[in-house]
Amino acid sequence: MKLPARFRPVLFIVLLLVGWQVAIDRHPAQILPGPIAVASGIVDLLRHGILFKYIVASLFRVTWGFSLAALLGIPLGLMLGWFQRGEMAFYPLIQIFRPISPLAWIPIAILWFGVGDSAAIFLIFVGCFFPMLLIAMTAVRNIPSIYINAGRNFGLSSSEFVTRVLYPAVIPQLLVGLRITLGIAWLVVVAAEMISVNSGLGFLIVDARNAGNRYDLVVAGMVIIGIIGLLLDLAMRSLENVKSFHWSSSEE
């Protein structure tokens, strides 16, 4: 009997876990804890009420850093993409700052904001701002000229042109960019929490390593980070399937 396509990823994960546990059982000198030990570590975190607290802390920082980057980066990118002179003026500066890793900003973040949520949020903001800015600029440049000419022929005012032509035309590309950038935000928050805060999933990994080499908790934290990252990606992907966001597609 052929297995339905939606069950194949589940079967693959089960086989991977079984192979992982068998490999650990055959090698007494364990380099990595097995899935049973990791599951036990997750239960231990739940029993002590730590897991939910740390997940909420990480999501709080991602939400603020990602939202601030979107609120500032997208409108600015649309504006620079529309006004070519502005793009020419700011593009060299953007390309200077864009390649700088968000982790390189950690000393500056701690100097400006101290150790706490603000430093982590700032690092997430820096990691997301420039990708969103460039994605918005590219989205404006890729608007088909037929949309622009149609808006002008109908005599739309500036505000009407922005709300009825510009934003709807760039939304599909912006959603893809937001999905990619959200993944960056989730990567950055874990790294930031390892250094600049005392809570969150990144801190959990470092704390478990320092507090008696609890590698079962280290891997448990990694697994939880991966699962939440998958859920965030699925949530953003679901927005791409909303029909009202597809009006600029060629087939429509």
C-alpha cells in the first residue's frame, strides 16, 4: 500500500529517531545524547516550568525586533525603490552596513543597552532591517510598468496610487521576504540570548552546558528551537496562500 504524501515526512522523522537511538545504544562513549534522553530532558524542563517561560521570552524578543525592522525597513525600502535618486544616494551606505553580521554588533548593543531584552531586540532589528530594506526596494523595481501606467491613466492621487497600486503589487514579494527574514530573526535571537540576556532558548543551551554538562538539555533546546522555527515558517507560508495577496501574479 502506498503511503500518502503527507505522512512521508513523519515516517522519515521516525526512522531518523530510531536510527539515532540505535547508534547511541551501540556506542557507550556517547558524544551525543539519544532521543530518549532528550525527551526526558524536555519533560524535566516542563516539570520545572522553565520551558514555556523561555519560549515566551524568545518569541517576545523576536516579535519586537522583527516588527520594528518591518515597520521601518519596508516603508523606507519602498520609498528608496520608487525614488531612484534616493536609492543612488543611500545604496553605498546600505551595502557597507548590510554585510556586517548582527553578532558583530553585540559589544555595541551591550554598551548602548546593557544586558537585557533591549540589547537582544536591537540585534534582531539589525539582522532583519537591511534584508527587509533591500527586498522592499527590489519589489518596487519589479512592479510591471502596466500597473504604474494604468494607475496614472486613471488619475489616482498619490495616496490612492500607494494604497491601490504600489502596496498591492509588492505584497507577494514582501511576504516571501518576510518569511526569509523571520528565519533570520529566529537565528539571531538564539545567538543573542547566549551572550546578552539571562533567559530564552539560547540562554537555556549555554546554561545547560555550564551547569554540569547537561547535554540532554542542550540538544533539547536545539530541538525546540528547530520545531518553533518550522512552525514560524509554516505560519508565514500560510500567508502566501491567501488569494487576496496574489492579484499581481501573472496568471491573474
